[in-house]
Amino acid sequence: MLERRPLAMQLRDMIWEAVESDHLRSGDKLPSEQSLASRFGVSRATVREALKLLEEQHLILCRHGVGRFVAPGPSGVLSEGITRLESVTEMADGLNISLSTQVLSLREELPTDLVQTRLGLQPGLSVVVLERLRLADDDPVIYSIDVFPRSIVSGDLQEEEFTGSLLAVMESRWNAHLAYSKAVISAVILDAEMGTRAKLPVGVPWILLEQVNYDQSDHPLLYSKDYHRGDRFQFHVVRTRR
């Protein structure tokens, strides 16, 4: 189907896709108009129109005489693109925030029917369940449950291994490399039992990212549920109409 939208609107989406693929964050400077015109093979006038549309959406800021910059999210809210598969640790580093980690539970057990289906496990194979809490300035902001086959783990399980990036441990120690994930995003309210057990604030909205993570051979290696505080995080994604 031919693209019927004005060129400036098409370019607006392409520029924002480039912002995300180049991993630009709030406050980062965009390339110059001339650079964008050369990159996308359009005129500078079209680039200016596209940038104006992004300004109107409050996605970028223009500082006259200085340049254009990726706009921050609402005050106190961390805004993050969601098209790239990355660990919570990597996301925090990209947002320039410092998170501390509490390992709440690390255990080996037989999977539930749901987990067995998600990970495509044969009956009788055990999994590792890792529950962690991430805090910013001692304030809990992310609660994570990660489940993975015990068979991919090399050696014994030690809690101190999991105070940083789980993906880094999987890649560097177990030679288990993730290539992509399939995610469902939901708005949830934590039940009182979960809030009490994990010492989480109850009554605030949470954004749940429920993911099955696959390697390059399409084998599921990790089932994860990451709860992000809705009053502290927002996620954005570029949607295009072709």
C-alpha cells in the first residue's frame, strides 16, 4: 500500500525511530537539520516541518541558537523507550539513575503449569525463581520475578551474583544469549499480600511487563514479570501507519 500521509509526518516518525535506535535519552541533542536531511534524503525544509511536529508532541525541545534536544518526561517520571530488549540494570544506567538491589528470594523448584508452558519445559525439569526489589534512594520502584530453567545455570546459585544485571550473568557466565522477547504490558494494582511480602507501596498503579525471552534459535530461556511503579515510570514506543 502506498504511503498517503504528508512527507513531513512520515519523516517525523522516522526521526523518532532514529532517536530510539540511536538510544538517545532525555536531554541528549539531536543531529543538525543538515545531518538529518542527508540521512533521510529530504530537504531541510521538510526536516524543519517534521521537527516542528515532534515539538508539538512535546517529544523534543528547541533551544534557539543551541539546537534541539530530547524532551524530559513529566516531573519525577522516568521516560524510556521500550523497543530495545535490555535489563533493568541497563535501563537504569541509560536513564542515569542509581538503583540498589535487594534479592528477596532465590530458589529452585518445579515450575507451575504456566511457567512450564511459557518456557517449553519437559515434565520434571526444575526452574530457578529469582525475586528482586530495585530501589531508588531507598524507595522501591521495581519489583521483578525472573524464572529460568535450572539446566542453563553453570555451578551453584549464589544470591550475590544477582545484585546486578541478570542478562549479563546469563551471557558472561552461562553462555546464554537472549535475542528478543515477546511482551505484554498491563496496568495493575498489587494485591495486599504481594505488597506486604515485597514491602511495596499499595494503592499506586504499577506497569507490568510480562515477557518471554528467546535466544537466536527461538528457544525460550527466561520468563520475567517486571512491575514498574506507574508514578515513577512511563514507557513510549513509536507507532507508524503504513
